Amino acid sequence: MTFTKTSQKFGQWADSRANTVYGLGFSSEHHLSKFAEKFQEFKEAARLAKEKSQEKMELTSTPSQESAGGDLQSPLTPESINGTDDERTPDVTQNSEPRAEPTQNALPFSHSSAISKHWEAELATLKGNNAKLTAALLESTANVKQWKQQLAAYQEEAERLHKRILLHVGNVFEKILLLQSQFSEPILNLKATDEGQMAISDLEYVFGRNF
């Protein structure tokens, strides 16, 4: 078995007999170096114990000695190497640095939620403004329709008054002609005198035409 340092806080424990490689993580580089030293010490102690066991097996071949020799060849573990609870090497899960993935995933989620709320508020504002504009447009359309109706009424009233004025003017003109025909001869006689001419001038001024 061998232990190889792969980084400041991680190492590999390789067991060639089992064809297995274990990855170990430590909280600091100091703990990793201490584990490597202990590993080398116990590995050397296991080698010496194995040699002594083989020497004894050469002298005697009793089952108890073989069993004892087998006990010495038991595989090492991080707990047996460290010895105490204070110096016990934490396992890979405990010693590995806490990953920030949940926090990193939570941040984008909260950021996305904030953006979603922002756009929902913007959409609500736009809907409110659209409703106000629609109401104002409907009100303006109703006002325009009302103004058109009032304008048509004013035009109709103006046309009616214009006709009345024309009719009244026509009646007045007819009366003037009638009076002129009735008083044409007396007017000619009046022109012969100065007083008659003055009276005719007054009539022309009043009616706005020559007699």
C-alpha cells in the first residue's frame, strides 16, 4: 500500500493487492503531512513485524503463530494510524471543503426571482397606463362625436337664419319697389323744387339707392 500527496489538502491511498485507490481529503496541509508521516511509520512497522513473523514461521509452523502472523498483516486504516480521537484523520466527506454550489445556485434563483417580480410590476404599470389611455381615447371619441353633432346643429341654424334674412330682405325690397312705383310721379314733381330735392336726398340716404 502507498499514500501519495496529490495537492495541498488531498491525497491517494492505493492498495495494489485489492486493486483499489482511495481519495482522502484533509482540512489543512498540516493534517495531510501528519497523516503521511504516520502512514509511513506504520507501514515500516508492519514491514518489520512481517519479517519477524516470517522468521518465527521458519522455526515453528504452529497454527497459533500463523494466526498471529496473519493478524500482523491486517490492512491499515486511517483510524488505526491516527490512534486518538483528536488526531483521527477525518474521512473524505468531512474533510473536503464545503462546496459553494448550493449558494451559487441559490443566488441566480433569487436574482431571477427579483427580475421576474420587477417585470411583473412593469407589466402591471403598463396595463394600468394602457387602461387609462383607452379610457381617455374613448372619452375623446365621445367628445368629438358630440362636437360634430353641435357643429351640424350650428350649421343648420345658420342656414335657417340665412334663409330668413334673405326672405326678409326680399320682402323689404318688394315694398321699396312698390313704394317707388306709387311715388315715382310725385317724386318727379318734388325734384322741381329745392325742398323736394332735399326730401329725395333724405330718402336715398335712408334706402341706400337713387330715386
